[in-house]
Amino acid sequence: MKKAYSLNKDYPLNKGSTLQLGETSKKAFTLKQQAGYWLGEFTVMASPCQILLDNVDEALADSLTALAYAEAKRIELKYSRFRDDNIVARLNRSANEAITVDEETTRLINLADLCFQLSDGLFDISSGVLGKLWHFKQQTQLPSDADIKALLPNIGWQKANWNAPLLSVPKGMEIDLGGIGKEYAVDKVAQLLEQQIQLQQTACAFLVNFGGDIYANKLRSNGHCWQVAIEDPQHLGESKLRVSLAQGGLASSGDSQRYIEVDGQRYGHILNPKTGYPIAGGPAQVTVYAQNCVQAGMLATIALLQGESAEDFLKAQDCRYWL
């Protein structure tokens, strides 16, 4: 009998590397006071990042934002596929050599493997090579069928040999953890903020927002929920709905920002690793609530990969969602 996979039940957010307050320069971020909270802002992973801190003084808000930036930057440097000096680059150069990965990377690869199973192979961290043909930046024509077919043999997580902590990647395959990294960074930052808040013995409520991937730790000091606006994919810059978030993760996935139009046909950036072409027929955007941001993000992404079956998938996961 095929195993029934569930991110809500099977994914643990365990310990990773930790940082201490003051390990980064505050020049990397801005901090300003808003109506009832402090807002820290910076850019990491090519995304605008915000830390909203309620019921803290300026000094602690500054330290917590510095901590958040340092941890997010650490994760970006460690897992970016655009660097040649990290574990991802080493794996992609390994050409069938078994590489030992650390505990944190083991957890991320286990998560990727779980998502691969849950999605019947549609969520595939080996599909990054398709980015050589689909870059969605000033692209005026489609890749040729021949070029796509030439890359498909290099895709397929099942072809990798994963026996934790050893990973062997076939020659020509490229691992890309970008589909997991931002949500993971949100949860790790939230985890570190919680630790520091406990050490400081303060009742700080916070919300972490990395490009729309969100986690809130609890109600605000006034007893109200955080109000999160979800952008309308048909009218960018306008909100489609507002979600009242007390605690937990919220993530949206869609193709409203990254797509191309060729001969009047729209092609979104969510790619099917089995065909090499964009997924068609699904919703423009999926928003999911879960106990943490990783779960919300993965469920939203996998739902989009289901195309017309997106809502059926979400119903089977027994999660809160908005289309």
C-alpha cells in the first residue's frame, strides 16, 4: 500500500545553526517605529523582508532585527544555487560522488524527498536545470522541444542516491533548494527570535514576512490578530483578501509575477519536471495556512503543481486555504 504522506504530520522543524545578538551590522537593515510596533526591513534571497515587533523597546527591536538578518543571510549563502562555494555547488559538481551533508542540510533534503513523494514527483529539487531554458526575464520565444527533451534525462530526484547523510547526484543533475529556502528561513528566524525573547523575558509578539512567506508567534499586545493582506494576482498592488493571523505560517504561491507571453499565450514559471513545460489549468494563486511557514509554502506550491486538481489536493490535506 502506498504511504499517505502529509507535511502537516511528517515535517519536523528541528534545531539548526544558531546566532547570537550583535553578530551582524545594523547597516544591513532599517528600523522604524510604526503605529504600535517596530518595523525592521532588509533584502535577502532577492526578496523584501520585514520583521514586525510588538511590545519591545528600540534597543531590543534593533538587536532582534539584526539577528533576523544574520540568520536569513546565513541560509541564503549556504543554499543559494548562484554561488560556487557552498554545499549546493559542491553537490552539483560531484558527478556521482557520494557527498556527506550536515544535519541542517539533511533535514532540508528529507523535506524535499517528502515533498517529492507527496506530489507524485512534481515537486522535484533536481528540476533546476530547466532554468537554463526558462528564465522568464525578457524571454520572447519558447524553448524548443528538442532542447527541453535534451534536459529531461538530467531531471528526476528518484535518480539521486539519498542515504542520509550521504547524497550522490548523477552527472548533469543540478540540485536547487530555492523552492524550500525562503520558507525555511522564515521558520528559522522565528525560532531564533522566540529563543531570544525568552532569554530577555519579554512578551514580544512578532511577525516575520519574507516576500509574502509569513510566520506570526502570537496575538499582538492589544489582543488583536495580525492583519495580512493577500495580493490579488489579477490586479497587482491591490489586496484580494485579508487574513487575521494569530499564530502560525501563511504562504502564497502563484505565477502572477514571473511569466512570459508568447503569441498571445501566457506561460507561468511553475514548471512540470516531467514534461519541462509550465503547469497549465490551475489557479493563479494559492494561499495556505499551516502550523509553520515551511508546511504552508510546500502545500501551496504542490497544490499549484497539481494544475486543475489543486483544490482536490488541498482538501485531501485537510488544511486551511484560499484560491
